[in-house]
Amino acid sequence: MILAHGLGGRSDLPVPLWLALYAGAAAVLVSFFALTALWKRPKLRGADGGRAWPRALERIADARVTRIALRLLGLALFAVFLVFAWTGADDSAKNPAGAWFYVWFWVGLVPLSVLCGPVWRLVNPLRTLAAIFPGRLPLPRWGFCPAVAGLVAFLWLELVYPHSDSPRAVAVFVTAYAVVHVVAGAVFGPRWFDRGDGFEVYSALIAALSPWGRRTDGRLVLRNPLDGLRTLERERGLTPFVLVVLGSTAFDGLTRLPVWGDLTRDGNRVLLGTAGLAAAIGLTALAYAGAIRLTRPYLRRSVTGPYDAFAPSLVPIMVGYTVAHYFSFAVFEGQRGFGGGVDYTVVSPAAIAFTQIAGIVAGHVLAVTSAHDRALGVLRDGYAKVGQYPMLAVMVCYTAVGIALVSGA
């Protein structure tokens, strides 16, 4: 499997790199100043927003038979995947298990969650298996740390391990991951998966941008996707999870550059890759922490957990980065999931470049909008504009770095 998530060269860009960088940064800046001029008070309603579904559709969606069907579908797909991963050829060109896991599942979670909401929660076979043993122990006060740990383990397998495309390596990881979480779910109950399962937390975060959601009264609604981000404000400790995803995508882009090949050519690639992944996540987190530190003097006294205050605004950036880095990977390597070869002519380099840059810019514009609305509620009166400058600077930097990395520059 060729893990080529980026463009592979500056020549693929339909416009000069400098123009793409200026245009991306300008889009973020123009959006910010337009918002400060026209958006003077918080407008997003969070869990109180949205228009309710027709009762008939809601009854179908919430019906017991629908839930059972989704559970059985998840178990069946999981069983088929394990059979192929464990018993098929240990060759990604002959065994589609790797493409199913990395492309159809990991990358597919993004459009699935955006379009359908947190549907993985209903399909998750690990949650279904754990439900056989009703857990009674209280959930440990670990927050989202287990989810972060599981996500880091997966990202290390995907981005650092030299044989990540091996179906047998995928089988070992998925089986070990499943055993850990089924046992934990059996001990602590279904709430474990809400905070402990990295893939379910990832899906739930992305689903916050879905036009479908649940209102406070429990009704299914059609909503402004940014209202969904407001619902994440109730979740403490999500910031490290989002930063890990952002940092890992930055590292993924870095490994496609010639300079990375030069650095690792004569060294221990696993050790250097692990250090690079940790450094990319650390630098991403450091930039965000620095922005929040500069913002803290402008926060209202009532605000607790300042580092979580703007974390929901990072989710659109996370989604935009994911689209940018995995689009070409999904289009090309996803074809292996059908058991055949890869047709690299199905989409042009210019179309790939446009989609990647559009994903990054759109994600940052949505992030600026969400952060602005949040700032109006948490910043002291008279500082709503200047208090946003640190986060704005970080978002502009994220935009520029993202475009530069996917361009292969």
C-alpha cells in the first residue's frame, strides 16, 4: 500500500504555491474581520437549536429494529474483516483487509459521521460485544486519556511502523484493541466507549459538524452544523485528542517531503518516525497552548478550563486537515478494497489539489466563525476583538502550514 496522502509535488498545484498560501490566509483573515463587524453577539444555540424531524422519520430512526439491524451489520462486517485479515495473504496487493481498515473505515468515518451523525456509536461491534456483560463498576476518572492512547497507538501503526500495510499487522492491532475495549466495556459499562474508544470519540467529534443532531429535549433535528460544535463545550478534556489528530496529519504531510527522506535515509526510521510524530503533536499543542495563554487575560472570571474553551473550534480544522491529507489516498488506495488494482487516472492532480486546499481553507473559516461566537460569550466586554488575535494567528499559521504540507513544498 502506498501511503501517499499528499499531492506529491508542487507542480500539481493549479496555482503557484505562494498564491495558494496568500489566498488561504486571506480567506481566514477576511472572515474574521467580517465577523467582528457583523456578528456582535452569540448566535449559535448549541443543543437548543435545530428544526425537529417529522415524527414518522424519528420513529423509524429510533426504532428497536433499526438499532438491532445496525448492531448486526457492525458485527457481520467486523467478522468478515477479521477473517480476511487473519487468514488471507499477508500482502496488501492480494488482501483487501488493509484497505478496508485504513481507507474504508478510518478515512470513511469522516464523511459517514458528517453526513449521518454519530452513527458509528450504533454500529460499533465492540460496544455490541461488551453489552453482553453489563458492567457495574463506576467509570474511572481518566477522562479521554484512554481514547487518546488508543488513537496514538493507531497513528503510530499507520504513520511510523514500517509494515503498516501488512494485513497481519492490522489484524494484530485490531484484535488487541478489540480485546482491551470489550473487556473495559464489560467492566465499566457502555459509557466506557463514549470516552475510552478512540474511534468512537473521533466519530462523535466529527459528527458535531453534521446537520443532524439531538436537541436538548431528545428530538432529532436538522441544525446548523456550527450549533453542533457548541454541544462539545460540555465535554472537558477533548483538547488533547483534537491536537493529536492535528499534529499527526501535520507529521503525515512532513513525511511526504524530500527533506524527511534525507533525514531518515541513514537512521533508524522507527525511532526517528516516533520522535517526529511526537514532535509534530507537541509543536501543534504548543502553538495552541501559547495562543490560549495570551488569551487568558481577556477571559471572564467565570470561565473554567481555559484550554478547553476554544477546543470545539479546532474540530473543523481537524476535519479540513483530514480531508486534505487523505483525499487522494482514499480515491486511489480505496480501490484496493474491491480486490483489484489502482487506476491513478480517475481524478486529476488539479482536482486533488483544489479539494485539498478547499478542505483546509473551509475548515479554518468554519473554525474562525465558531471561535468568534464562542469568544463573544467567554471574553470580557470590550475585549471581544483583541482577545481573539492569538487564536486567529494560530489559525492562520495552521492554514499556511497545512497548504504547504499537502503541496509537497
